[in-house]
Amino acid sequence: MARADGAGCLEARAERLLEAARERGLTLAVAESLTGGMVCSTLVGVSGASTVLVGGVVAYATRAKAELLGVDAGLLARTGPVDAQVALQMARGVARVLGAQVGLATTGVAGPGPADGHEAGTVHVAVVTPWDEAGRALRLGGDRSRVRRGAARAVVSLALDLLEPPRLH
């Protein structure tokens, strides 16, 4: 049975993501801002994660996104950290820095109030693979905890969309 807070759903998706990456012989790296390590921690919670997960970077401050992940400082100055291209550059950067084939990234405003000109719940997630990259802009409701968990679910789901083969009905 799924937990009311969606926790079971996140853990189940994390397990599926690790299995999909393992089956394809791929490694994962995670760059997190508003999720603060939640995605990486969830992946690490799955037995056998060490065969796929290289590591993660929590780049909470804007300057950490530029200095650690190589996000373009000019882009950050123009858009701020809550931006689709910032999320994509974070995903590319963490894959490059940690030497993984797949990079996942989260950035946004968890709340409770607005930040960087964006309302709480404004989130961008991105995933890069050797063959594709994708991002999603989200508007999540709820308190800080729900927004962070929703962002974590969204980036794991996006990665699954890129790694799992389509299912025939």
C-alpha cells in the first residue's frame, strides 16, 4: 500500500531507476538544490545502489552551482537559479564532474515563501543521458516537505522515462 505522503512511490521509483540503469550498464550522478540530498539519499536506500550510483552534489547556493557544477555564471546572473536551463546545466555538470553517464538535477523554491522572484513550489528538474536530455517545469503545492518530495519524485520519474523501454499495452 502506498503511504499517504507518497514516500513509498518515491522509493519504488528509485528502485526501478537503479534497475533500469543497471540493465543498460549506466551510472548515475545527482545534482540537488532544493531537495538537499533527498534524491541521492533515496537512491542510496536501495540495496545494491553502489553498482550504479556514483554520487551526488548538493549545490544549494547559487555560486555552488557555478563553481562546483559549471553552470554558466552569466545565465545564473540573468535568470537566477530557478530556471530550466540551469537545471539542464546542473545535470550535465554533475555527470561530467562525477564521471557518470546519466545526470539528474533539481532546482527550485521549496518555500514556505517566494525566493529569487518565484513562488514557492516552482521547480525545475532535468536529466541527461548519452542519447537524450529532458527537463520539466513544475508547480507543486503543499508545504516545504511536500514540494521537496514532489521534486524528488519528478526527477526520478523523468529519469525513468528516459531509461525504461516503453511498455506495450
